[in-house]
Amino acid sequence: MGAVMTEAPTSSDCLATASRLVVKIGSALLVDPETGVLRRDWLAALAEDVADLKRDGRHVVIVSSGAIALGRRVLDFGPGGLSLEQSQAAAAIGQTRLVQAWEQALSAHGIMAAQVLLTLEDTERRRRYLNGRATLAALLNVGAVPVVNENDTVATDEIRYGDNDRLAARVALMADADTLILLSDIDGLYTANPREDTSARHIAEVAEITPEIEAMAGGTGTSGAKGGMKTKLQAAQIAMQGGCAMIVTRGETWNPLAALRNGARSTRFLPLTEPSAARKRWIAGMKPKGHVHIDAGAADALHHGKSLLAAGVRGVEGDFQRGDPVEILGPDGAKIASALTGYGADDARAIAGVRSERIGDILGYPVRAALVHRDDMVIWGPDTHKDGRDGWTSA
């Protein structure tokens, strides 16, 4: 059935080897569901956990709910559901309080907090995805902890996730995380709802989301939360397909990440592939919208794991926008790589053959150093399959 309850590696073992983590905190953990008051002591303890992870050399991204819950208390909205407009107003009020709370908690450990607001479209449209990916990478490189939330103040029903479990999974892939941790009101997946069925058994590990596993998911748990085990399984599918492990564990515990590292009960969802392989397979399978011709020096640089600079470009064909897939062709016209371009076709043509320090003057706006970054590229070899399996080299 895809579930393993034996001597598989524990979540604590897997957490010990994780280098980049995304941690999702539900609204009911951060904000008291009855009073609407921020649980500052709990947040301070969690910030200690984050600081410990960073001292160990890990990168950490936070996906935090709580803006609407904080805002509705300020606006004195009563209990029950809110209209879209009320939710957006509450988010606008609560978002400032939420990021201030994170800033205060993390700054106590000398850690910078950075607010990142996303919508569904930001993780599904290539150009927005690349912008978000670049921003997260830059923040992590300077040692900040990005605090991500859905941009409820502008999102409509058509472009909303509606729950932060799936948003967290998308963010994990965007950030190239190897582990996603969902802090929940329950310590993992059970064969049935343990609140209703005392015979429900805990599942320690899931290797595949089967219909039997899906049938174990119930509805929303804690009052004030939008997600439930069903949305967590949806998040698991996203993460697993993208090569990211996902862990569900109880978040109400004081210092929940430390507890997890010390063996607290959880359910671990196994990645189906390595994160880099999943991304390369995705890029390799896309239909190109144009071609970029490069010289021998640039071709050699790509084969040595470098990004493609404009100086090595000899020609640009096609009509494409930033983030669109293109093929990179060598001096003999042979395909060298599939890639997501960092520039649209018109700008790429304008800077072809130009050294990096001159690009800003030509285009008239701040520029990126690479026309194609190495992380957005699949280098093709003689044994590469059409779908990108087993033949690329590391770009």
C-alpha cells in the first residue's frame, strides 16, 4: 500500500542529513484559535530551533500562516467564515503583525527575517517562478530566513491556494529544498482519524500516495485551520514528485523541530527522485520556443558546469520570453543543452556577444549576469533520452 512501518530511516535521521529545509506553520499553532492572540512564547521556542539549524549550516525557509487570524481579531470580526473581501482586509492588517513577530523572534538570534508574499500564479507561471526562485536563493545566500505566506490581500479565488500545505510544497521545490516539514496538530498519518477511531494505527513512512493512503485522510482538524490531512497528502504528492522529502509532525510541542531531531513521532513521505534530477527532467521535457547559438568557448564553459554568459552567444532564433524553454546549440549546430532563458528573445539578441559589464548600458535596466543560469540548464550527452533520463551531465 506504499506505507512502511518497519526499520526504515527515521525522520530524525533524514533531518540530520537535510541541507535546505522548508518549515510550514499552521495558523492554529501560531495564533490561539480561541483568543486570536499570537503565541509569542511558542514562536520564540521555534525561533531557537531555527537558529540551531542555521548554526549547523542549514538553510531554512518558513511558510507561515496566521495573517488573517491576527487581522480578524484587530478588526473585531466575529467567529465563523469570512467573505473574500473580509479575508483580504484581515490579511492586510495581520500581515504586518505577522512579519513583525517573526522579525522579533529571529532577530533575538541575530537572524534576518525577509517577507515573501506569493500567489498560486507565482509558482505556476515560469517567469514568476524564476523570479521567486532567484529571490529565495539570494535571501538564503545572505543568511536570511524567508518568511513566506500567500498574498491574500490581492489573490482572488481563481489564483489562490487556499491552504498553506500545498503552497509550502511549491515553495520547497522553488527553493530547491530537500526536506519539507509540516508542523501540524497531529503527529502524522494514521489509518483512520485517531480522534474518532481508537484502533487507528500510525504510519511511519509512505513511499507512494496510493488510493488506500488517500482514503486514510480525513477533513480539517483544529478550529481555525484551513488544511487537513487531505491537503497534506496533496502537498506530499507535489513534494515527492519534485524530489523533496516531506515530514508531518506535531507542532504544538515546545521546540518542535528539536523534538523532531530527537525522534518525535512523525510520518515521512519519501522523495521519488533527487531534487536536481526532477528539475532537470522537467526542463529536458519542455518544448523549446527558440534557439541560442554559442561559440566554442561558451560550449566548453557549459560542459564544465558554468552558466551561459551573453559574451559567448553568436545568434538567437525564435520568439520567447524570460523563463521560456530554449535549446542551446554549439558552433556546429548540434544541441548542447535545454534551458530556461534569463532574457526574452529581443533582449537576448541585443546583448549577444556583449560582455557582462556592458549589458546594463545597452538594455537600460539592472541585469542578471547570466543569459542562462547553470541551475536552469540540462547539458545533453550522447546517451540522453528524449525525456531527459540518464544522459545529461551536471550543469
